[in-house]
Amino acid sequence: MKQHEPLSEKESLNIINEMIQKTKVNYHERGISALLWGTVVTIAGIVSYFQFEYNFKLKIDIWLLVLAAIIPQIFISIHEKKTIKVRRHIDEAIDAVWIVYALTIFGLVAYQNLMPGATLNIIHENGWEMIKHFTDGSKPDEIMKPFAPSISSLYILIYAFPTMITGIATKFKPMIIGACISYIFFILSLYTESKYDMLFNAGSAIVNWLIPGIILQRRYLKNIPCNV
């Protein structure tokens, strides 16, 4: 039987480095999740803007599309865990950040959809109602139904949070830049009407996920780690 000669220090280092690089490529985000969320939120934001601008309503809340995206995201995550053989602690940490992000978005959407109905029940139980009064007397008072205050700016702020962490942890500059732009959009949205906030939401999704997702997908196909 042929005996293997001991590896030199240089050869050992080369093998270790090669294994590390393979691990990076194996874990490398394919960009599918980023493309999914970028597309869904962009569509929801643009449709919401047109609803405000042209005063029409859909039968369902377009933002429920964001919740629906959780289903394919679960399958994507399961598939990635099966195909990735080596996972680092940083991978687990990033996963946790995105799970918390998803739960937060779910909570906000639930708040916007459930709060008005719950408030209306409380109002009826207490025997009073909300009135819309025009101070200039141009129109008679109108009975109002409870509604959730616009929290579109909060969505933009929350979008940037996991994106910035992921970008810093993986040294992926497109996500860091996207998160920074989202913070700028958040500040601008504080001074604009709700309909323009919808465009800021769409823009935030594009710079946070859609563009980085396209870049990740192309790099993955070329087998290039995201921190290069």
C-alpha cells in the first residue's frame, strides 16, 4: 500500500483556505429570498400609491400579499438548510434577526387590519362614536369609522434593520447602502402624505432587497461569495 507523504505547512494552509472558501460559497445567499421580498413589497407599495392617487380600493388589503410571501419563504429556508452542509454561528444569528423581522412585520399588518374592528366594538359598547368635524363649515359633520393611523414610515424603518445587520455581518456593501438609503427615505416620509410614503416603501424594497438580490443571484451563479 502506498503511504501518503505528510503535507507541508504551505499545503496544509492551502487546503484549509480552500475549505473555508467552499464553506463561504455553500452558505452564500442565493438571492432568492431577497428577490421574493423585494418584489412583493415593491408591488404592494406601488399599488397602494395608486389606490391613494386614484381613489380606488381592492377587495383585499394588498399588504396581505406580504404575509402570503411567508409561505414560499418557509420552503426556501427549509431547502437551503438541506443543501447547506456547514453553518456558522453568524449564519444562525442572521437567521434569528430575519425571524424577528418577519414576526414584527406580521404584528404590524395584524395591527392595521384588526385594530379598527376591535376599536369599533369598544366604541359601540361604550355608547359613543367618532365624528369628523370640518372647522371651516364647508361640510356637515360625518360619522367616522375607526382606522389605524398610517405607520408606513415604521415599515421603512424596520426594513432597514435586518438589512443593515446582514450587510455588516456578511460585508455585503449593496445591503449596507440600501439600508442607509432606507433611513433617508424614513426621514423624508415623516414630512410627506401617506400616498408618497407608499412610494418610499416601494423604493426601500428596491434598494434593500431587489437590487441586492439580483447582485447576489448573479454572484451565486458565478460562485462568488457575497463579501468579495
